[in-house]
Amino acid sequence: MKPQWPVNRTDAEWRKRLTPQQHAVMRRFGTEPAGSCALNHETRPGTFLCAGCDQPLFTATAKYESHTGWPSFYQPVAGSVGHKKHPVYGDLEVEVHCRQCGSHLGHVFPDGPPPTGQRYCINGVALHFVPA
Ligand code: FE
């Protein structure tokens, strides 16, 4: 079978790398409880990497407080994420995943702040923060 992503891991490898909560979110399309992740309150300069493959996904400059309980960004690092439209809601709810390892990250909604108007609503457990 042709590998689907630049970084492919077996489920056993994923379970070794990820915590059970990360696995449920990133490999099974789960959602962490709102307000549960400490990264909600992260305000230092730096970069948020994929917890599944270490690819840079978001910079701290694109982070903002959406008051949803999930880390929110107005844009990803160029080319780092893939988008999949919701089968019913279309552009109103788009699934977001890491383009390098395919892991589920969260969703993007068209109600974000300038300059993009996008709200990337991301599960904090899918991210590793590296301070600048
Ligand atoms: Fe990844």
C-alpha cells in the first residue's frame, strides 16, 4: 500500500509516541475538554509543533484568545496543515490535520479576527510549544 503521508506510523508506533489522550484526539478525531490544556494560557513568543511529528504548525504571533477554551490561531504556518470540508456544513466547519503525519488537530471556522478572519480551533494536546 502506498504511504499516505510523508511521515507514516503504525498504530502501535503511535501509541508508543502519544499519550492515550493525544492518541484519542489525534488518531481518532477526539476533542479535548474545553479549558483543559495549559497551552490555552501560553503567551510567550515561540512555535507550536505537531505532537505527532514535530512539524512547526503555528507561530505564537498568530495565537489569540478566542474564549472558547481551545488554543486558537488566525493562521497556520504556510503549507503545514491540510483541510477537509465538513460533509454537511462545508466551509462553516473544516477539519484540520497535519500535512506531514496526517494527525487530526482540530477545526477551522470563518469567525476569526483580522487579518484572515479564520479561527483555527486546535486541541492543545496535539501541540508541543517551543519558546523562542
Ligand atoms: Fe504531524
